[in-house]
Amino acid sequence: MKAPPFAYVRARSLKEALGLLQKHGERAKILAGGQSLLAALNMRLAAPELLIDISRLPALSGIRSGKGKLIIGALTTHAEIGRSEEIRRRAPLLAQAVPHIAHAAIRNVGTIGGSLALADPAAEWPACCVALDAKLALASGTGKRKVAARGFFEGPYTTALRPREILTHAEIPVLGADYRSAFVELSLRRGDYAIVGIAAVARVARGALSDLRLAFLGVGPAPVLARKAMAAMEGRQATDAGPAVAALAQDLEPVADLYSSAATKLQLARVLTGRVLTALAA
């Protein structure tokens, strides 16, 4: 299929892009990497009157350090995050997740801001941001605000982003040297959407866990923070995954899809939980 007709503007500044959004509202769509939007246009799942191209705005690109945090511009590509020494050193969970994102060609073009704004329940970046307790910065023609990642994702492809807002960057807290992270994912083929995945972070001291975060993808309408499982592991050895595995039935309510039943997804989540806790222990 071919996309429906639309007008196109390449914004020369964030101010210009916000002005166009203010004028056109829900009739306009933001184009960044385009890896999801262009497919939606071609399948006629989206039919905006105007595409606002922000892909060449340097103010929305790059990775820089702030006070106790990393600031990742919305236009930073998946590949750039994967190559960043700063990311590997100060937010290794993100680097661990990159190889699971689609394929190299998509990682070279797709952006973290596009992924977060799309809010695909099987995407890696939303779960990582929830596990890391990130904040997402949003801008509109009337002001700016920040939203915690744990409250940003409201459902499948639904977020707290308002029609006239642009996601400008993500703020990732830098954790202490005693924290470890791991990312595991299961898919039918490398690069396919995840059946189940986990972004995990914890403080580890002599093998015991504290401040464990387990953010699941692919098992709900949005990233799921498995609070019961996390609480069950507080102070326990990472190699003793039993309490977390047992608690998952209270945290997760997977929905069947074309390939896996709800029961299968729950069982896979249990298996991956054991793997990710083992990875934290290592």
C-alpha cells in the first residue's frame, strides 16, 4: 500500500516544530527516525495532514552528562547509544539492551525518542527507562515539563505525551558503583519483537540483592515493574531466584498473542527471571 497524501515540513528549530504542532495539533505527526511512522503510513494506520520532520535538529541529539545523570537527546539513534563509552560506563543496562533492538539497519536510523513516544509494549527502551527510574522531558509551545518513565507509559501505544508536545530528551540517573544490570529477552528470531524480556538493575553486595528493579516487556499493555518479585528478593542471594519466580503470578497478567498463550508467557517470564538474577550475581 501507499501512504495517504500529506504535507511535509522540515523544521529548522525546535521552536519552529513546536509552533507547527501548536497550529495543527492532532492533524500533525512528528517524523524523527521514521522506522515506525513510515510503516504505519504505508499501511494506512496513520493519516496525518502534516509531517513535521525534526530529524536534523542538533539540539535534540547526543549524549551528555549532567549532575548525577545522563541526558540522552530524543534523536540519538539506538546505534549511537550502543557505541557510547559513556553509556557503557554509567548506564550499562542501555548498552546491554541495544543488541536486542531489531536489526543493524534499523538501529542506525531509529531513535530512542521515537521508541519511547511510540510506547510499543514489546520495545526495549520503555522497560529500560522504567527500571532505571528515568525522567522524560517534554516540550510544547506553552512550556516544558518532565514525567517519570514509570508514569509515562499508559497502555499499548499510549503515553502521557500530549498532542502538541515533543519528547526532547531522557534523563537517566547514574547509579553507584555497587549496582549491576542485566538485560535478557526471548524472541522467535533475532531481531523479532520480544515474546518476553526483562530489564534488571540491583545493588549487589556479597551476592545479596537490594533495590532490585525488574521491568518486564512483552507481558502487558505497558512495561511492568514486578514489585512483588522485587520485594521478595530484598536481601536475598541473587542465586536464590525461587521467591521472585513464585511472586511473578501476582505481578504479571500476560495476554496471549498469535504465538504464545498467557500461560506460556508467564512460564517464560519465570525462566528469564532466573536467568537475569544469575546474570546479576555474575
